[in-house]
Amino acid sequence: MTIRELAEAAGVSTTTVLRFCRKLQCEGYSEFRVRLNYISSRMSLNRQISAQRNNELF
């Protein structure tokens, strides 16, 4: 998703999206996307591990 697409989906300007990224201590939208992808993949991995542990208990 591009910064323009995100801005349209959120109903804000691209400048607002960029300001939001900077508030999160990212240098720009590209860094924000990289960090978001990393966090998302970590969360997915954690859910998979939790599910495996739950299956091992029963």
C-alpha cells in the first residue's frame, strides 16, 4: 500500500500520514512499513508458537 492509498483509506492527507510515521520515530513512510511488517510477522510467529504449545498441553 502506498502512502497515498493509506491516506485515502484513512481519510487524511499524505502529510498527515507522514507526520504520524515521524511521531512513531520513523524517518518516513518506508521505514514505517518495514517496522510494521516486522512487528506483524513477529506477532504471527508468536501466535503460531502459542497455538503449538496449547496443542501440546491437550
